[in-house]
Amino acid sequence: MKKRNGNKKEIPKIKLKKRINSTVSKQISRREPDLWKEISSKFKQLSKAYRDFREKQKIIKQKEERSRLKGQEEQRLKEREEQRLQDQEERRLKKEQKLKAAEEKRLKEEEEKRLEAIRIKEEKQERQRQAQIYKERMAKAERARLVQLEEANKLKEKKLREKKAYDEYIEKREIEKQKEEEAKRLKEEEAKRLKEKEEKRSQEEEERRLKESQEQEEIIQPEEEKED
């Protein structure tokens, strides 16, 4: 109530100012004694209009509040129902997922067992196959080793024969070379001896010729002296 009275005081001041600016200012000059009565009447009318306006506004606000509260309640009930349905749907989905997961797990375990049995069987077959392959490879390797050993023995014998033949050839060539060198040495010695003999003979011949020449000159010289 105090708030309403306060509003009464504020509104008339505003309206009074507007009124003074318009019609009331004109009437002051003509009817001075009736001015305040008219102002009071206008003020009462404005106050009543303002109270009616406030009451209407209050009723409107109350209706809006009731409508708002009703909407909120309806919204809350709607959300609660939606939440309930959502929770129900989630429980249903979780149950289905759980059953599906259990079924998948069972199928997975069965598949794993089946694959494990297949793997064990295949591993056994693979071991047998590998053992057979290993056995065949060992037999083949043994045969190849024996063949290689035989070939190696043959090659060794061949190399021994070739080496013996080569050694014999080298020995023969060495003997022949020694013979050739000996023959060459003897031939060179013979040639040297003959050359020395020839040189000695030539020297003796030269000495003899010189001696004869000197003797001839000695014979000629005394004869010339006799003639002188």
C-alpha cells in the first residue's frame, strides 16, 4: 500500500506539469478561483485511472504468472515423461546390448575353439610335412654329398695325375735345359778355345812375319853400307 501511495505522488507531478504546459496555463488568466478545483478533479481522475491501470496490470501479470507456472508444470511433466521413456529405452537397449554381447562372446568363444582346433590340426600336419621335407632334404643332401665326394676324389686323382705329369715334364725340361746349357757351354768353350788358338796362331804368324821383315832389313842394310 505504501508503494501505491508513493506512485500516486509521482504520477500527478508529471501529469500536472504537462497540464500546466497546455490547458491549465490558459485558464489561470481567466478563472483564477476555479483552477485548483479543476486540478484536484483531474488529479482524482488520473489517480483512479492509474489505480485501474495498475489493477489491470496486476490481473494480467497474475494470469501470465499462472499461465507461466502452468506451462512450467506441463513442461516439467513432459520432461519427466520423456526422461522416463528415455530411461526405459536405455534400459531396453542396455539389456539388448548385454544379450547381444553375451551371444557375441559365446559365438566368439566357439569360433576361437574351432579355429584353435583347426590351428592344432594344421600345425600337426605342417610338422609332419616339414619332417618329411627335412628327411627328403637330408637324403638328397647325403646323395649330393656322396656325389660331390666322388667327384672330389676323381678331381683329386686327376690333379695328382696332372701334377705328376707336370712334374715329370718340368723334370724332363730341366734335364733337357741342363743338357742344352752344357752343350752350349761346351760349344762356347770350344769356340773360345778355337778363337784363342786362332788368335795365338795369328799372333805367332804376325811375330814370325815381323821377325822375317826385320831379318830382311838387317840383310839389306849391310849391303847398302858396302856399296857406300
